Amino acid sequence: MAHELRGSAAIVGAGLAGCGEAHGRMPLDILAEATHNALDDAGLKLSDVDGLFTGSSYHFMPTLSTAEYLGIKPRFSDGSMVGGSSFVAHTLNAASAIKNGLCEVALICYGSNQRTAGGKLATMSEQQIYEAPYKPRYPISSYALAAARHMHQYGTTREQMADVAVAARKWAQLNPAAFARDELTRQDVLNSRMISDPISLLDCCLVTDGGGAVIMVSSERAKDFPNKPVYLLGTGTAHWHRQITQMPDLTTTAALDSGKRAFAMAGLTKDDVDVVELYDAFTINTILFLEDLGFCAKGEGGAFVADGNIAPGGSLPVNTNGGGLSCVHPGMYGIFILIEAIQQLRGECGARQVKNPEVALVNGNGGVLSSQVTTILGTEAVL
Amino acid sequence: MPSNDASAIEQEGPDQAYRSRLKQGIFALPKCKSCNELHFFPRVVCPHCGEFELEWQTVSGKGEVYSTTTIRRKPERGGNYNVCLVTLEEGPRMMSRVEGVDSELVEIGDQVIASINNDDDEPFVVFTPNKEG
Ligand SMILES: [Zn+2]
């Protein structure tokens, strides 16, 4: 029997704002502009919103600060903080709240001015006291340790990791809204400045500003909106550690569990997926998640990406907006993979549009490969 | 001299118990009385089985590099340095660095041996190549 949340809620509005550089704006300004765009898209007003889901690197109590700024009084709100995967996780909590009558119109939203405010990763994270004496660069050294281990264990190469960045750039070149659209070759990535071996500058995501927002309602109500509804078919969450030292096996992420849970709720398999949006904070992420979500066998992610499978024209469209590597990355990227999946399913993506997709998979990552949240979205055809 | 029994954890708390031993030149970790597994970082509960009865065990200091990275830093700021994960002979894994060898020469699988670095106010564990394997 299908899970009661499968298809119970749908996204009827999505909006972006301030992607790239948003001069003169604070994080909540950008969040509010994205919210405005998402509400416009759905034909709703702020006063219709009664459920709020948000996370922030700037606001300690993000739902309170956000609701105050927007002038809304939500009757249900959730600020669950699992880093960049938070907004993907919020889809499950929002669908559950809607199903249980706790709210009717859920707003999932985010905004950050990370680039114009200083160009560094903003964080309120506590220091990891057993790591601090060794001065790792946070978070890049943790990902570097995972990449080094994957290379050692499976023969993955820097060239293969570079191909992830090149594929992302090729998608970005099809997306007028992407931040980095210059020509990029494998050699450019290999030649870029080494930061924490084996990760060099162009293995790393961008530092941009940006905000995003989506509006979710019950599937019954969703039919009354101007846009084709995008249904939530399944979400799975999993986390196995916080600090990289506590990750059981640096070559296997908790996406192994979150993916299985999402597919089980959706009643689908990886063969049903038409488009994939993965949180690519670093090039190794894409390889790890493709393996852990079952799109290729463990250890074969490097060869899979090097064969051109994930680039435009390949067998599996991955990170079709250009990803965190080439499109946008204001610190917590999860909302943007959600929005790209929604726009693909609605067929709004122009030159980068995947042909008639019915099922999209989104995988959010938080911390240092710590939190994994997989969401499967679909059109009415797969309801 | 701190004793290796549960009452020490109760008196000091796991973090202080760990650090007070390091200050006296002892590298010891909590060991579960129920499943016999050791863990790092120190806690009041065994993360392997969920039981709360722990004691302290001095470890051999022998370990193997599980993963390694060289953090690139300009020479005028101190130059490149190593950050690695070491899996101890007794099981737990910790972040550390390998000293006494160029960071870029540190490889996964290298056998290493612990020593206690006292340069700062708070001592911490570092490793050097273990030539005896
Ligand atoms: Zn135990």
C-alpha cells in the first residue's frame, strides 16, 4: 500500500531571487524577494501563508526572524537545521503538517548574501573541539579526506572529479541565470590552485548570493492553481555523523538510506527517474551520491561521470541548472536543487530542458557529508 | 595520577578526564564494560551499544592513516601542513596530523605512532611514522 504522504501534497509556486550578486541586500531581503516571486508564481499573497519552513546561517531562530520580517503569523513553523539539506527535509515536514491539518499553505524559503557580505562561507557552527588543534579548513578538508579515501579505495582520479565540474559547466552554459558560464576544460580544473589535496579551487562550489522559495499545498487544492502541480512522491532523511571523524566509511554516505526511504515512499526505482539534482558542494559529492543512490555501483562513480553520462546529451541529466559548482551557491544550496527539479518537471527550462520528465530526484547534503535528504517529485502522470 | 575507572568519568566528565590524562603523558580512551569497544571522542555513553558503564584504557598509540590531506598555505604563513584521519589499533578513528615527514608523502595505509604535543595550553595527540610497523 502506498505511503499516506505519497502524492498528498504538491508544490504550486517556486521563485528565485538575488542569485549571483544581490548588492545592498541582507539575507532576509533576498528571502523575501524569492518569497514574493514564489507567491506571484502561485497566484497567492503573503496573507495566505500559514506554515513556515526555513533555515539560515545568519539567524539563530530562523522561523521567528523570517516570520517577523514578512509580517506573518504562521500557525505551524519548522526550523529544523540540517545544513544545506534543510530545505529538502522541510518538504517532508510540510507535507506531513498539511496532511495533519496543521497548516494549509506552506512556505519553504531561504536567502543569503554570502558573496556581497564578504565572500566567505557564513556559519554559526560551533567549533569541533577534537578537530580544532589540527586546523582543518572547514568544510573543505573533510570533503578532501573523503575524496582521498575514494581515490585510494576505488582508483577514482582527479581527472574524473574534474569531469564533474566540466559537466556542470556545460549545463550552466545552457542556463542564462547561471553565475559561471565561461568555457571550462578538465585541464583548467586540474591546473586550478590546490587548496586541500586532492581538492583544488575548481572542485569547489561557487560563493554567491541568492534566495529561493517554494509554496506547498494539499494535492486537492493544488489543481486550482495556475501552474501544473509538482507532487511530492517521497522524501527520505538519514544522518550518520556530524564530524568527519565519526563518518563510518568515508566512501559511503547516508544517501544510501535516505535514497532507499524516498524510493520506498514513492513506490519507484532509479529507473523511473528522468532528471537528478544533487548537492554538489565539491566534485566528489556528485560521484558519491550517484553511487549511494544506486545510479551506478559503489566505486564506479568516477568512470560513470568520465563517460559523459551526466553532461548535456548524456544518459542521465544531473545538475541541470549548472549545480552549486557553476550556477549558484549561497551557503545552503538545498532550496535551489528543489526549484530546478520543479522547473524541469513543469517544462520551463529552455535550452537546458530535459525532454518530458515525469520524475525528478533531489538529494540534499548538509554538514560534512553528514545529513542526506532525498526527495522524489513527479508530475500528475506518475501520481 | 588519574585512575582508569568509571568514577573518574563521573568526577571529571569525559572531556576533562581525557585531557587530564594527556597532560600527564597518558593517551587513554573510554572503553565500554558491556561490549568492550573503545570510542573517540570521549562521551558518557558507548556509541557502539548504548550502554553507560565505561572505564578508561590506555591505548598503544599505534594506528594507520585512514585518509590524508595536505592543506596548502603560503610559505610566509607557515607553509603546507598535514591533516589526516588515523584509525587506532584499538578501533576508534580520530583527526590528527603526521609529523616528521613532508605532508605530501603521507599515504593512506601508513603505520603511525602517537605522541602528545604540549606546545599549546591544551595538549593534543599527533603521529609520526612508525618505522617498526
Ligand atoms: Zn558498548
